[in-house]
Amino acid sequence: MLPQLHNIITRRKAPSLHQKIFAYSKEVTPYLSGSFGALNSKSIAVTNENSHKELKRVYDGLAQSHPEAGKAYWLTRTWDLVCWQPIYVTFISIYGLHSLPDIKNIGQFRYKEFITGYRFFNGDHQHGSPEELIPQAGEAILTLTEFYRSQISEWTRIRPGFTNHLLADLLLGSLIKLQQHEPSLTNDYITEQAKLWLEACQLPESHLDSLKVDAHSGMLKLIRVSCCLVYKCDSRKYCDDCPRHPDNKKTAK
């Protein structure tokens, strides 16, 4: 059965909390489309030991679409693609609904060389403040990222140090987006939340140095530790938060 058809046939009415998560997700981006029901054999999930096959197809698709960018870009992009949805859903749930679904068992779907759409197969969730939920979320994220890394290791070498830098940047970048969405959140609050996330995900507190105060807005901005390497693609340039960007090299000094 085609994965898309399977997802339609097995779709079930989601619990009320998950319905809210799905609605909030779509407000962030249409690509973050959630559903509830059984996972199929091509889902990228800890319950599917063949997830590495779908991840390899993502990598191969990137290589075909951007041959000029090189292996480092294809791998970095593959990692970012498999991590962005779980992190976004976690942040939406914790800060928008003061809840945490079963992130560890989230299923994701490949579409060509992109990963878009996620699914939960159970209604498990917890309620609490961000401070109460972040340690549990960190544990789930560590389980997920270790699984993703082990799956990618089936077909290429991927170092923990490399993925840790990317994860730290993704977490901090999500906090920056949170403050942009809710400007009433102070710089001190975002920084304290960043400390909690780094601790929960067993990442060095030194990553806090990546957070800078923007001279124009007075809000926090991020200068990433890692580079996504998108500038290696034809007609692309450095991202605004890229450590290689000339403006950020000045700021970092």
C-alpha cells in the first residue's frame, strides 16, 4: 500500500490536545502537518528499524537536486530535516499548550528530498510548566536524535559532535523564534530557558555565547555555531545567523 494511502485510511480522530497541537503547527507552517493514527512501514520513527532507508532517500534526493553542494551539505541538510519537526512540535506544545505529547514516538514522513508531516499513534501526554516539562522533553529528544544518528550511521559516518552542534543551534533558534512570536518574553527569560534546554539535552552551557542582543530591536538573536552550508548550492548565500556571514564575524569578536 502506498504510504500516502495508508496514512489516509489509518487516520483516526485525534484527542483534543493533539488537535490543538496540529492546529498550532499549521499556523507556524503548512509543512508542519500533524495527524493521528497508525504508522506505516516507511515512517521515520524509533519503532521502525528501517528508517535509515527513508533517510538515505532524502540524502540521495538532495545529492541529485544539488550535486554542486557536496556531501557535507547533503548530510547537514538531511540531519536538519529529520530534526526540525520534533523540535518545533515540542516547543509548540510546551510553550503554547503547557503540555508534552509522546515526542519520543513521533513518526515522520518523507516527500522527495524533504521531510514533512508527522503523526502520533497514541494519545499519551503530560501537562506542566515549561520548567517541569523541559527535562522530560530533553530525554525524549536525546532518544530521538541518537536513533536518527544510528540510522544514518547505517550508510555514512556522522559524528556526535557534529550533530550536537546542529541540535544546540536548532534549540536556540527555536527560542529566538518564540521571542519573536511573543515579544513580551524578556531576554533574561529566554536565556534561562536556553540553559534548561541545553542541560536537558546534555549540551554545553557554552552554547549560550551564541545568543547576542540585537542592536536594533534589543531582543536576542542567534549566531549559530554550525553552518548549514546552503551557500554551497547554486544562487544561495549565507544565512543571516550563519557564523561565516561577515556581519556575524564582527559581532562575535
